[in-house]
Amino acid sequence: MTSISVQDFAAQLKEPSAVVLDTRDHTAYEEGHLPQAISMPATSLPNRLQELDKSKTYFVLSHSGRRSEILASFLSDNGFNAVHVIGGMRAYRNTIEAAA
């Protein structure tokens, strides 16, 4: 598992191959998410691994980054290329969206 800052994550979002896993619950996801994000709440992710492609890189996002770090590690342990986004959606909103 690797970790990246929200600034580097924002740059990666410009790549068409970027796959974002939003691990927040459905309510938080519906309140606002990145357009390309796939909703995969933390509680359901372990049971949905068959939906993921091991040839892709997944940017794992949670609210503050704690849960996404654990889930990115879990994905890595299961053979996926997972990248933890440090600070999660909170940092993304405070840093990237606030600057726009």
C-alpha cells in the first residue's frame, strides 16, 4: 500500500484510469462525492472484492483518512494496488475544493 497527499491525488484524478473507492457510508456519499467515485462503504468492501479488478489502481478515500488507510492496507494484502489518500474527503475539500 502507498499513501499520497490530496494534492497528488487531485493530479491523479486527471488520469482516465484513476479509480476512486469512496468508503464512506451511503449518506455521506450522497451528500457529496467525486464524480468518478465508486461507493463501497467500509462495512461492505470485504464482501465485494470480486467486483474489483487487480490490474487497476484504487485510490481509497474515507472521511478523514483513518478508515481508508486500513482499507487500502486490506486491499493490498489481498493483491490489489491500493493507494491511501491522506486526510480523506475532509482534507480534499479543505485543500483542493477550497482553492478552486
